[in-house]
Amino acid sequence: MERLVAAVLAAGVLQVLLATADDHYLLSRIAFGPCANQNAPQPIWDAINKFDPQVFIWLGDNIYGDIRRPFNFLVKERTIGPWKNAPRFIPSSSSEMLSRYNSAKNVPGYLRLRAKAKVVGTWDDHDYGLNDAGKELSAKTTNQRLLLDFLDEPQDSPRRKQDGVYTSYTFGPPGKQVKIVLLDTRYHRDPLSSDGSVLGDSQWSWLGKELRGPPSAITIIGSSIQVISNLSGTTGPLFYMESWGRFPKERDCLFKLINDSKRDGVFFISGDVHFGEITRYDCAAGYPLYDITSSGLTQAVEKVSQILGQFRSIGMHLQ
């Protein structure tokens, strides 16, 4: 990997510098973020627009399309833990989903970004249609169309014909290319308690072809849920965050695929959890894998407590 320096802010920001790059053609400024409640103030767009990214990547929960049921315990509302009511969330109608997308799409700061940057993205559970949902969601086909409309996906795009919103993009001239691979961790995902599949057979086949394809200087894999973090292993049994760690066999397959592909310069970006962190995993790829989590665009962390784990790391500087 050539020189890569990444700084992570409230919204993820990647300042990518390649030593031999021609800045006129190089993709050098990428911003990413998830978790944008359409009913909340969104001043973060001012900072993102000031950074002036060439590409912005939505990592899911681009709207909150489901309906949260209020529940209070010991004065404060509880959304996790054994005291939460079930179901905590219920789906909304397609017309209500569309209304929420329209609200999100017309936020002034986001309108300014759309006018000057390429916007791409995937989804997570709340814009998929229901908190923590997977392949069982009956509205997923309709909600896929709503997401792709929000992203201004062309009507003849393959994404409108396939099952799931996974896709990839390659920017820059040969030898200086940045490849962005966006996963769909919802459409084919088995139940959380199953240790089954996250991506499904068709997406696994596609991902293998993407990683074994032409090389790029950098390959960014976007996952709506964290890939490396083992937070769930340190917070159980009171609660378990969604992550690839809930599907250890699938995560092992992902790491093995990256290793077997012999692809240089791969790292992950992720969201979902409403806090930011950088995690590292020393696999057999010949270099460490990093997962840069930035979450969320309309949430802030009131208190920070460090949870140590096997894959947790602080700061990132790759040389």
C-alpha cells in the first residue's frame, strides 16, 4: 500500500494521499457516514461541505423509516438490555418511508453536498425497514426501490434488478485507482442467533469476483455494521450489538477471502453503533486490516467508556 493517512471525525473523513498521484485525476477526499435521523438537526453537513469531498458514502440508517415504540424504565428511555419491550420497533408504510426520504433528501446542507459530490451508499436496518431485520422482512423489495431512488440510482442500473443493494465503484487512472465496495448486510442475512449467512450466496460470489478482479491502490469495503469489533463479546449477556462478530463463521470467510485474493490496500468502513472507533485485526493478508467506524451523523456520545477487546485499536497511521 502506498502512503495512506486517514483522519476520522464525527462524520468519517478519509484524506487519501498517494505519493505519486496527479491530484487532477486522483480521488483524494472521501467522506462517509451513517445514522441520519431525518427529524433531528443536521449541522454536520456544514463540516462535510467544508471538507469538500469528491465522494460521499452513505453507510445505512440514511433515514429512520421504522417506528420506535416509547418505553421508559427508571425515568430514562431504554432501548437495549433485558428490560426493553418487544418489539421495540414496528415497520412504517411505504408512503411514510417515501415521505421520510423526501425530508432527508431536502436538508439544505445535504442539497449542497449533492450538487458538488458523487453520492453513493448502502443501507442498514432502519432504512431497510425495521430495527435489526434481515432476510425475513416482507417489504424489502419495495424498500430497495425507495433507497435507490433516494440515491438517484439510474433506472437501468443492475442494482434495480438484483436482490440486494450491494455494488462497487472504481475511481482514478490505472495504478492510482480507489475501489469502493459496498456490501448489503440486510437483504440475505439470516437471524442473529443462527451464525448463518450475512451476505447470501449470490453476494458472496459477487464479492469474490470483485476482490479477485483488477488491482487498485486502495480498496474500501463499506459495511453497515462493524466488521472487526468484538463489542458484543464484551457486553453480553445484557445486550449484544449487531456486528459481523455475531456471525463468526461468516467473518472468518470474509477475512479468508481477502487473504486468498492477495489484494493489497484493503480496509473497512462501518457505522450503526452511534459512536466512532478504529479497530484492527492482524490476519494473514500480509498487512493488518482496519475497520473505521463513524456513527452517527445526528447522534453524539455523552459519556465514553473504554471497552477493551482483542481487536480494538486506537488511532490509525498506515505507512
